[in-house]
Amino acid sequence: MISAGVIARVMGASLFSIAVGAGAAGAAAGAPLSVEQAAATFGARPSVQHASLSPDGALLATIEPIGARGTQVRILDLTREDSRPVGILQASGSPERLSWCRWSGTRRLLCSIYGVFPLNDGQLSYASRLIAIDADGKRMQSLRLPGTKGNALGYRLFGGSVLDWNPGQDGHVLLLREFVPESTTGTRLAQVADGLGVDQVDTISMRTVSAIERPRPANTEFISDGQGHIRIRGIDPNRTSEGYASGITRYQHSGADGSNWRLLGDFDSRTGEGFNPYYVDPALNLAYGLRKLDGRYAAYSVSLDGQASEKLLLARPDVDVEGFVTIGRNSRVIGISYTTDKTEVEYIDPELKRLSKALSRGLPNLPLIHFQDSSQDERKLLLWAGSDVDPGRYYLLDREARGLTELAFSRAGTQNLSLATVRHITFDAADGTKIPAYLTLPPGSDGKGLPAIVMPHGGPSARDSWGFDWMVQFWANQGYAVLQPNFRGSSGYGDTWFQTNGFKSWNVAIGDVVDAGRWLIREGIADPRKLVVSGWSYGGYAALQSAAVEPDLFRAVIAIAPVTDLERLKGEWSGWSNYYLQKDFIGSGPHIEQGSPARQAGRIKAPVLMFHGTFDRNVNVGQSRLMSDRLRQAGKDGTLVVYEQLDHYLDDSEARKDMLVQSANFLQKALNAAP
């Protein structure tokens, strides 16, 4: 729920009188929750999934859940203290969902709807479409896809994405669009354009005003300067005639008027080598991007004056630079982000650096502070602030009035609960390497002799970071210790740590996951009879493979949407443009047999519980069905729960509640039966 009320004031450089709202009615802080209560509370989707501030700062648009899997857009008038949010748009979630809504004009919203759909050949695909609607819910229009005069020679899956929200006229945007050629047989009206292009679109009429960049099959990317000009474009110079991507992007840049295109350089997504541009600063006439330095990503700027002068902005000796922090409708770069134990921002905008420090002093219990959006003049800022024990709150900061207003709580059901703190630790792997991880203990626990879960993250090109995690908090609430290792093979720590990725170097990655369990036992945190491994996606793969590698260590396994056969995973991308990239990433050789849990099912001793959605495009449900079959054939204890028409993320409150309840009951039975 959203409510408006001034709770703080910024006075000069200081912030004070921060009040915490009473929150939703429910269990008293610290009171134990039953499995059903905890599953309903932590399995519920966030109360606010997306938020956007209108150009004049007067209206807030939020995407919120409705029902188990639906979404709705609600509008709050920030100029009235008695305002209540008004719903203007809904999506059922079966299968269409709202992914984002932003203001294309002062009173006009542009929203993206997406869903997973089965194609004619039986494969699954995400598809998206754009719609526009006024703040009062009127004049809704959908964007017509390019062409549609003839029979398309391919699937029209991509509805478009906004490159520039500020091309100079209220309600207009620069839109990246996909053009699919059509059969010309029997017609002269068929579309022959092919590839990605850029149009200026009027979101009132949802018609194209002008073509900015013509489509070409080799186009892969465009970057705007935030003022209506495409300054950088990327092409794939080695794209095959069948449309397969090579992983190489050749970037070119232009002058402010779009002329005199010059080479900026090549970036290889397979190795991370080369300059990878993210944003353009029109005032300084430069591009911001990442390039590797000593095996880790670092932040650079490159001039767009034809000299390509490069300047190092930030490099870390321990972790990769992750990217850039922007503000407002122009995507103005204000800082550079990286994560050690917590995510940090090195601000390059002096004024916002001072403001960030003031906010940190005024919100000491909410150290994760992000600038989410702003008015056109940046005098009103939409902020999000959270921590490990606070899922996050949205605030409106009025820099003129020096007032801070709390607008929304990210997860209303958790407001009155005592949540578990998350601590960054390191443990020794078998070879002596220090492995970073996050340890969460149940509130009030002495941290000894507990049922415990090793929870590897997904990816594998990902990492865990400090903050609120709904699944970790569920298990902590139910009395479990949870350890989340950033095993070797995780991203964010540089090339040496990444190895050759978590599939090709599975033995190192899984070794670290196994050693996480051993550390919990060695430290006395885990009862060795009650040690569990659980994960989602690659984390599910790691859970299953760990149980195969060390069958006597873990007493139960929970795997959500897991990869179970690496060769099969490669085949799932056949026919898609990134097929050869995925095939190369997974690789070939002995690790396909040795590193596929389904091929090692006979080694697993612990009972296994798996969950999967039938509309999972990332990891096909066939992966879990194969694992289930192999476990049964080997005479092992395996259970598979399938959720119809849900994708990889199981973004359904009832399904997540069911998953958590079944998981808790499964562990209670499995761990009580363990010798």
C-alpha cells in the first residue's frame, strides 16, 4: 500500500527526524510464525515491483501485484496529502505481465507487457508488447509492430524498448524496434527491412514520427545521449548468414548531429576484452563504459571527438566494477558501482555525492540507497533504501522544500517481523583459498548445532550480495542457518576467480560449495545430521552436483529449476541467434558427462525435491523431468513438483507459498529420518 506523509526534512547537509511507519497489522515482532504463515509472508511477491516519477514530479506510477500472479499499475498524486492510489491498468499474469511503466510525457505512461508463449515448433519464447495510457486510465493505445502487411518470415517477439525518454517533445521517445521481413509473394506492400532499427514514436498516437536509424541485420545495439541523438551504434561484423551471433560487437560513434560515423572499437562478450560502452554524456562529449584492467572490469571514459582519448575513472584491486549509476529521464551518469561485501557507489557528481552522504546519516539503518528516478529538472528524486533486515522503502526527496516523504514499503507483510541479519564471512576451501560468503542465522539463535542450508546462487555468471533475500529469510525464520558462498566461477571478482565459468570449471565451483558445508560443520554452526544444499537455476544444478560429488555430506537436496544435463542444455538453444555462444560457454569434453547431475544420479544418497515451471524458457522443465526419471531408475528418493504455465522465476505468490511449505515439510521429514 502507498501512503504519503512527510517524515523527515533535509536541513543543509543533515537529515533528521526519520520515523518508521507502524506497518501492517500482523504478528508481533519476534513472534514465531508457523510454516504456513512464514511461507505466505515471504513467498508473497513484492508490494511494489516498479516505480516511476512523472517529469514534473507530481505523480508516482507503481506496478504492484494483484492476485497470485497478476500485476496492476496504480497512480498516486503526490501534490495532495489526502491522495490515494488509483488503479488504471491490469494484466492477469496468465501469461501476460507488466514488466515496467515509465512516463513518456507529463501525464502519459508507456508500459511493457511480456509473457512466455509456446511457438509453433514447440519451443518456448518470451514475447513483449508496448502500450501507452494516460494517467487517468484513458486513451490506451498499443504500438503496432513494424510491417504486418504480409506473411512474416520469422517470429515477431520483441515489442521494442526505449533508448531515449527525452528527444525534445513531450510524449515522444526514441524506440529500439525489430523489423522482421515478410514474404513478397502476391503483394508489393510486404516489409523487406530486416534487423534492429530506431524510430521516434509519438506515444499519444503510438505512430512513428520519423526513422532515426534504419534497420540492418547486423545491428546489435544503439546508445543515445539522452537528448534525442543516437551517438553510438554496435554491429556484429561476424554474424552468420543464418543469423547466429558471433559475440563480437563493433562500436561506432558519431557527432552530435548523427554524422561522421567513426570506429570506437570492438568488444568480445565471450572474453570481456575491449571497451564496452554504456552511456553517453553529451555535455562532456564522451562515452562511459567498462574495460578490463589486470583481469578485472574497470570504469573508463572515452572521448567522442575523434581522438578516442581514454581515461581511467575507477578500478578495484579486489572486485570488478559493475556499472554506472544514472539519474533521471536523460540517464545522466552520476556514479560508478561495485560490490565488495556490500554494494557501493563512487559518485562522480559532487552535489549528489554530498546528498548521498547526508541520506546515509539520516537513514543509518538503511545503508543501501539508490536513486530510482527523478523529475525532469532533478529537483524531486525518487529513492529506494533498504538493508538485510529491511526489504526496502521508497521515498520522495524534494530538494527545494528539503523534505523527505516515505511513499511505499517494498514488502508490506514483513514490516512487523524480526528479520535475520546477514553477515559477510570467508571460509577456507580445501586448497586454502578464502571463499567469500554470506551467513544468516535465525533471530535470537546462538548459532550452534542448527539445521543448516548451503545455498549456492544462480548464474553461474552471477554473485550474491548483502541485502534482503526472501528465501533466506524464510529459512532463518524457520530456524535454519543459511550460507551463501560466492564460489569460484562466480562473476564480480575478476578473471582468475571466474575460472572458465561454473560449467567448464564445475569441479572447482562445486568443490567450494561442498567446502561451505564442511565449514558449517567444522565451526559447530551446523548439526552434521541436518545439513542441506539448495539452489535455484545454476544453484539447483550446484545443489544436485554437490550431492553427487559428496553423497554422505548433505542429508537433503532442494533444486528449483535446475540444469541437470549440460549436453541437453546446449540443445535447448538450437535455432536461436545465441546458440553458438551458449554452446561455446557450456563447452564439450569429459565435463559434460562428469558434470551433469542426471548422469550421476546413481551416486546421490540424499532425498531430492525439485520444483519447475512448464513455461521456463531459461531452463526447460525437461531438465527436471530427466533428473526425476534418472533418480527413479537408480532407485533413489526423488520428487518433482511442476507448476503449469509458470516461467523460470515462479512469479506467483501462491506457487511460491506452496513451494516453501512443501520444502519445509520435506526437510522436516528428511532430517528427522537421517541417522
